[in-house]
Amino acid sequence: PVAASDIRTAVSVAEDLLGHSLHYTLEALVDHFADSDLAQRAFWQAVWCGALPLQLRRGWRPHIPLQLLDKRGFDAQNPVVSRRTAWN
């Protein structure tokens, strides 16, 4: 678990660095939190809870720039929210 304040911080930092790579963003969070594990958990929990609506259909390479979606686009990536199975 990560504190809600840490999730908000991760969202703020990621939004400020929009267009930079995942690697760059995570490094900035590590610098902020001074803890690599906390930085990664805060970032990904922000994504999973929808506070940071990250485009998840991006390439796997960490140098690819991060992009955010609107709520509708983010929810469309979620098979539960969009009421479809993951196998469609």
C-alpha cells in the first residue's frame, strides 16, 4: 500500500513530466521520494486506480514517452469497466 498523498505526488510529478519517458519519470520520482520501491509503487498505484490515466497500449521500451488519456479512453483499456472479456 501507498499513502494517498504519495499517489497524489506521483500524479503531480508525472503530469509535470508528460511527454518524457517512463524511465525519466520514475527517476524523477526516485529523486523525490529517495526510495526506488516507493517511487514505483506510487506511480503504478496511481495508474491502477485511474488517478493517472496512462496510455497502457504503449510499447514496452522504457524510453517511449508517456501519454495520458481522457477517462473514457482509459476506461476502454479496462475489460471490467468496459464490460468485455480480456479475450476479445
